[in-house]
Amino acid sequence: MRYIPLTGAPGSTVAVAWRRGLRGPGVEQFAAVAQQVRDRESAIVRALEAPPS
């Protein structure tokens, strides 16, 4: 896995991407955990999505 900063996207945008045809078990697990955290931590997600003061 690798962190790649995005430009031209709102500050709280997080994306998970992979090469076509290379979605292995590690990617599946990471995407599932990321979605679980997103759903469980909705207050944190809303705080991150709030415009800066």
C-alpha cells in the first residue's frame, strides 16, 4: 500500500484505489476495515468534513 496525496479534492476526501485486476485479499480487508471505521466513527467523519473555521 502507498499513500498518494490528491490535489483538487476537498480536504477530507479519502479514496482507496488499486490497479485493475489486482484486488487481492489485503485490499479487500483494508477496504472493509476502512468502511467499518467510517460507519462506526460518523462523528469524526462529520468533523473532518466540516469546513475549516
